[in-house]
Amino acid sequence: MSSKVDAFGTSYSLNKISEKNPIVFIHGVGLTKEIWEPQINFFKDYNTLTYDLLGHGKTPLKKSTVSFKDFSTQLVKLINELNFKKIHLVGFSLGALIARHFASEHKDKLSSLIMLGSIYKRTEEQKRVVRSSFEVAKMGRPASKQAALRRWLSEDFSKKNPDIYKKIYSILEKNKRVDFLKCYEIFVNYVDDDNMLKKINVNTLIATGENDVGSTPEMSRNLSKMIQGSKFVEIKRGKHLCGIECADDVNITFKKFIDQHND
């Protein structure tokens, strides 16, 4: 799939093979649409759309600040330009937060919602850790990227898959630092809104890695309790980037859920 740019500057890649509702993937902070490669390859017989968030990859951030409203508006503009009436929305990490905001405001545009590696009500210790990581990231040193990858991937996977490790590191390294920090900051300071979550009325799957220390299974279980009728799945042996490290399990889990709601 080749990258294109919409009328508002969003870089995206689209695989359209039918008139069925597409699967739209939203990446996490500091990453790009490239991280969804295992999913795009798996869902090659489905309509799929990936895109770079504001301030990431090839999509510029033209404002001095950024908000979840900005991210939701970006997605609305993109799917409207592509004439999609309804979508299956998959969000990872920061992308999961964007997806939940979108779902609370635009349920008429969703066939299903999947949140992977989503935070929910961090403990004081978890807040301290993520703020510490943010302070390190502000220094722009290689150690911050290496630390992120240690949190996101198992040591065994990184050693056995050096090319994947290098690719993700390269994505992190290419970030425009000022824009990255603006986006990272709203993730670090995120405050959950239970009233917003209760507005989500769409087929919802919440998944996270068994060994994800930043977006724990406990968080996802509790998040699932806040969204009526939602389903929780724990990805065995997965850390934060389980969509890459445990791609087979994640893809099968996604497919089963999406196929159930592919209207």
C-alpha cells in the first residue's frame, strides 16, 4: 500500500478491496502507521486503513498544543473524505484513548471498537513511573528509546528479532521532538472520565498483554466493567507491543471479534 495525504495533511495508507466497512488502526505515541504491518498483512482480504497521528510520521502538527478533540477531528475528517459511513476502529495505547473519545462522540460511525494496551486509572506508582519516563524523554537521549523498547517488548523477542527492534527504534528516533513531546504529555497527564466511558454504546473488545506493566490486565478488566457489554481478552506472554510480538494471537482475537460485527 502506498501512502497518500488527505486534504488536511494526514498521511494514510488504504487497502480497499470491497464495499464492506474498513478496519481503521490508530498507533501509539511516538510511533507511526508502520507498526500495524503484521495486522495489515493478516487482514489483506479486508478493507484496512492506517494513518499517522498529528505530529507523527508524515503528518504535521500545525498547532502549539494538541488535544483528544484534535485527534478525534483528524479521524472524522479522514473517514469523511474517504466516504466511509462506518468503521471498525482499533486503537493501541494512546490510540486506544483516542478511540474511546471517538466512540463516545461518534457511535453512529462505528461497527465495533477494539482497544489494545489501554491505560485506565493509573496507581500513584504508575503515575510516577510514566512521569519519570516523560522527563527522560524530554532529554532526547537514546537511553529513553531503549527503555521504552524494554517496556514494550520482551528481551527474548528483541534478541531473536533484531530487525524489528531496529525498525521500531528508528521510528522513535525520527520523531520531531517538539511535536512528540506535546503528544506524549497528554498521554502522561491523562485523567480517565467514567462518564465519558458510560456513553460508549458500541460492540467493544478490550485486550492487553499478560506482561504489560504500563497497561496492565487489571486496568483492562476494570475498564471493561465501565463499558456496557464489552469483552476483555488477555494476550498470553504479551508485553505492550503485543500486536507485534504476539501478532498471531492478537490477529486471531481481532478477526473473531470483527467478523462477529461485520455488518
